[in-house]
Amino acid sequence: MSAEDLEKFESEVELALYQEYRAVVAMFKYVVETDRRFYLANEVNIVPVTAGGSVHFEVNLKDAWVWDMYRPVRFVESVRVLSFKDVNVEELPHKEPIQQIE
């Protein structure tokens, strides 16, 4: 496989991943970003842990989707992440269903 073929393949996989993200984002309440991954989740629990003078975060997610183009299964029941860097959690806006006028 040439470098050009590999670059084309990765671009196609990334586009498919983005399209999947757009299709599933409405199913989730939170966006979670760590230094290594991007997640969508419906339940987030972050526990700061102090040990030996340093602090890390234990992030537990339930009902999650993982942004990872090489992962064969992106929907996971639970995720546990340990991070020594910042963890960003944002609540997604909830759109009200559009009511049709009769």
C-alpha cells in the first residue's frame, strides 16, 4: 500500500467516523474530552484522586460512544479513564421535539 493509498484510506475512515458521530450525537447528554480520547456519554462521574502529592482524575462513563477510528466497536456500556491532565465535560443542548400543527 502506498503512502497515498494509506492517506486516502485514513481520510475515508475519518469521514465515516464523523458521519457516525453526527448520526448518534443526539442520543447522548454529555461530551467528554480527555488528553487521549473524545467520548459521548449519558452519565459522567469524575473523581479527583490525590496520591503521593499528585492528582489524577478517575472518569467513569456509562452508555458511551468513543471517537476512535480504529476501534471496531464504538458503543460501550461503561468506560473508566484515568487522566493526569485536564478533563473537559460539556452538557449537550437538548432539542425539544418539533410539534406539528394540525
